[in-house]
Amino acid sequence: MNIILNICRVTLEEGFMYAVLALGIYITYSILDFSDLSVDGTMPLGAIVTALLILRGVDPWLCLLISFAAGAIGGMITGLLHVKLHIRPLLCGILIYTGLLSINLVLLYLFNNGTTVASFFRLPTIFNSGLAALIPESIGGTHIRTLVVSGIMAILCKVLLDVYLKTKSGLLLRATGNNEKYVTLLAKDPGMSKILGLAIGNGFAALAGSVIAQSRGSADQQMGVGMVVMGLASVIVGLSLFRKLSKLQATTMVILGSIAYKAVLSIALALGLPTEYLKLLMAVLFVAALVLSGKKETHKRRAA
């Protein structure tokens, strides 16, 4: 029983943390219809920036905002490459991701004594300082603080995103993803909406990196490997599985998709799947999500 409870707890913890990343990819992939690969670079950027700042005594809650800003700058540059230089979305993401590989390593070498892993165990994080310290660390032998804090972070990001999408700027962002020509007819610049959307999306990715790094107590460049696949799979699984629940908002579906995706990975590991096959399982799940999504879209078109 304890094993099952532990698996559920870990699944929810990681599901909520990676849901923040999935919300960012939801903006770029579902709303803007922009294939953005720069997330694999901005996510570890947020983690590394957070680790280096915490090692220098910066408040861990402030690190969240700084990491979001760092990721937003990366996303803004991606948007500028596409809008101003007319480079294809896929290539823009590859260029930014490649550039951030070097930038992240340079940050570690310059500000972390030349090592590629920044560790800050036993230092203040969002899970043991501030208001989080008021939450009981465990109840009945089950650690709950990390679960509660990560859940609050995911819900807060979801609420803020929902509020933004209902504003004039958010509605314009939605319109840009659906029909750029219509936005132009409104005498608005769809390019600026794309840049803003990519900035927000990558800001969420970096924020997720910051949260995950603080939960682990360390950060490195390898944290970003496969994050695009994981985020996209969470978005597609969530929007496909929970679409029939009409009362659920899309952002809620994305969070549930992230939890469901993490649940499958956790169950596979609990059943004895070697960790070296984990990335392969992620790829297989992503393919399954794409097939499921494609079949539902085909069924809808035929029904129409």
C-alpha cells in the first residue's frame, strides 16, 4: 500500500511540475500553431539561472520570476527570427536551442567553478522557505509539502494564463493562431502577437525548469533533453482524452494530460522497466498520442 501511495505522490508531484512546461507548449503549439523546439534550451536555462542565483543567496521565490524573464527573452528572440528575418518556425527553434546549449554551459563554467552541474542541496528553495515552510512536511509518514507547492504552482500558472487569454491581448493571440489575415484586417500586427506568445510560452518553460531544479536541488544542461516531446505529449494527451468533458478548460486538460503522461511513465518504472528505456517509452507514448489525436480529428471531419 505504501508503495502505491508513493507512486501516486511522485506522479502528482512531477505531473504538476511538468504541467507548467506543458502550459507553455500549449501556447506555442495549440494556440499559435508554432513548432517551437527552443523549449529544450529555455527549460534548462531557467533551471541553471535559478541554481546559480540560489548559490549566491538570492531568494528562491524571486528566482522564479528571473528564470521566467530569461526564458521569455529566449522565446522573444525565436519570434524575432521568424517575424523579422522570415526564418521557418522549426529552424528558429533549432537555432535558439543550439545557441542556448553553449550559453547554458558558459553560465555553468563561469559561475559554477567550471563544473557542469550546479548543486544547491540544503539551501533555501520554494519547497522549504517562505510560506511553504508553514506547510507540514509530511502527514502520516507521507511527504506532502512538495506535492502541495508544485500543485499550487501549476494551478496558479493555469489561472494566470486563463485570465490573460481573456484579455484583449490574449484574444488577439488566439486570433493570430487561427487566422493571421483576420488580425491584419483589424489593423493589428500578427507578428507582435507571435513574439509575445513565444515569449510567454518559453517563459513558462524556464519557470518549469526553475521549479524542477529546486525540487531536485541541482541543475544541468541535460535537464532539457526530450522536454519538447514530453510537453507536446502532455498537451495532445490532455486535449484528446478529456475533450468530451466540455466543462473543462483547455488549460485544465493540459494539466491532467501531464499527470496522465507521468502516470504511465511511473507505472512502467514500477513494473521494472530499465531506466535506459525511459526515453524510448516517451517517444512511443508521443507517437500513440499523435495517432489518437489524428483519429479523433478524422472522425470529427467525417461527422461534419
